[in-house]
Amino acid sequence: MNAANIIWQRRSNLQNVYFYNFAACHTGVKNIMTNQKPHHIGTLSPEMALLGLLYKEAGHGYDLHRKVNTDLGQVWHLSQSQAYAILKRLETRGDISVEEIPQEKLPSRQVLQMTAQGRQNFLDWLHAPSGGSTRAIRMEFITRLYFLKLFFPKKIAKAFEQQRAEAVTHIQRLEKTLAELPNDQLYNRLSLEMRLKQLRFVLEWLDETRQFF
């Protein structure tokens, strides 16, 4: 492995730890260094947004990046370099395969395909709830809705039910924490009250949004 590949691998590993530990703060997932979970669950990363676009047909990195930005650009802010780094990571993990297509007088073009492993990882992610935090719902649940509408529209109702239950559970947990908080914990109380208001609004949003599907 040359120096450039070593640097890229180290940076990729750091990104993985960052995404997983960030998710742990919002979803209660244990630290990746102590109890690893499948990389496709709860990472709050646009990996599955890119991978899912290969579910039905092969594609090119540039087109996948453009599609995410067009259809989900307000959900994921994804630069072209970030998209290519994520696709490389998915290839390294075995979720996608890459075929080099020669072009006359031009560099070879890479065609990306989802592998059997990638297909299973994507489906596992697609049918899992997104957690109860507002950030997870805004990013992952909306992304799941996007792919469910494309590939499994009959499962959308169940997805809404699961997500609503997750949000209610999260609200109940926060309400219990707030009730047990000492009166002198002003700033912790303000934070909890804000999070509860956000989640109660999310419940309304889920109920209102469901009618469009």
C-alpha cells in the first residue's frame, strides 16, 4: 500500500469513528471502540443515500452525487469529494463493486454496482427505525421515505408507525429525565425543554406528512 492509500485509509477510519460517536450522542448507541454495530445502522451519514441509488441499476459516481444533491440536497450537504470518498469506503467494505470501462482517448470510466452484501445492508437499514432524535428523523427518516417511495411504497405506512413510536419513546424518556432534574439545573432544564418542544413538533409533522403518502 503506497503512502497516499495509507493516508486515505487513516482518514476514512477517523470519519467512521466520528460518525458513529456522533450518532451515539443522539441515539444511545455505544461507542464504536467498545461495542461495534453494523456500519449501516444509525450512522447519520449519507452512505445509504448513495448506496440506495444503486439498488435497481448500476451508476457512475458523478451521477450519484448529482442525484443526491438534486433530490436530497436539503437533507444531506454532500460535496463531490465527500461523495467519492464515501463510495470508495463502500467499495472497500464490499458493499459496491467497480468495473473499469475503457474509453478511447479518455480515462476509463468507473461503473458502480451494488453487491449482494451491499443489497442486504441497504435493506436492513431501510427497514430499521431512524431513532428518536429530531436530527435522525430529519436526515435518516426522510431518506428512508425517499427510497421506500421508490422501491417499497406499500411499506411506508409501517415506517411512519415505527418512527412515531420511536419519537414517543424518546419523548417519554426526556420527560422522565426532566422530572427528575434538580431545580437548580437551569441550563440542563432549558435544553431538555427545547428538545421536548422539538420532538412534540416532530410528532405533529409525522402525522401531517403521512397524508401525502
